[in-house]
Amino acid sequence: MKQLVFGVLLFAGFCHAQDAGRFVASSTNVYGAEYPRVDNSGRVQLRVKAPDAAKVQADFWGRPKLDLTRQADGYWTGTTEALVP
């Protein structure tokens, strides 16, 4: 799980985006992957499948951890504040 979150965050740092407030799939995603998604203000939307987890957090090296929110389908989602690439 830690490797998955690390990989998502690594690629999210190199993302290019479009309209403010409109999230699009990162240009560095694996072909066809919808997440992570970014907007041009630098915010990142994450989505992780972890149906058996009690809590999921994303670590952004030196920033407070982001608590993801459980969805009914077993995925956890969250949106960061603006990040600097």
C-alpha cells in the first residue's frame, strides 16, 4: 500500500493541468488511468482502492498527512491543497 501511495504522489508532482477547478487525469498517469487528477492551481485528487482499510492517509513529505474519505464502493478519495511541482 505504501508503494502505491508513493508512486501516486511521485507522479502527481510532475503533472500538468488545465482549467482552474476542473480536474483532469495527469499527463504522467499509466495509460488509461483516471487518477491522480490535477487542476492548474496545483491541487491533486487521489483515489485509492482499499476496501478493508480502516484509515487511509497520503504523506506529502513535510506537510500534514491528508486523510482520505471512504466511499461506498471501497475506494478512498481526497483532494490536496495546491502543491508545488
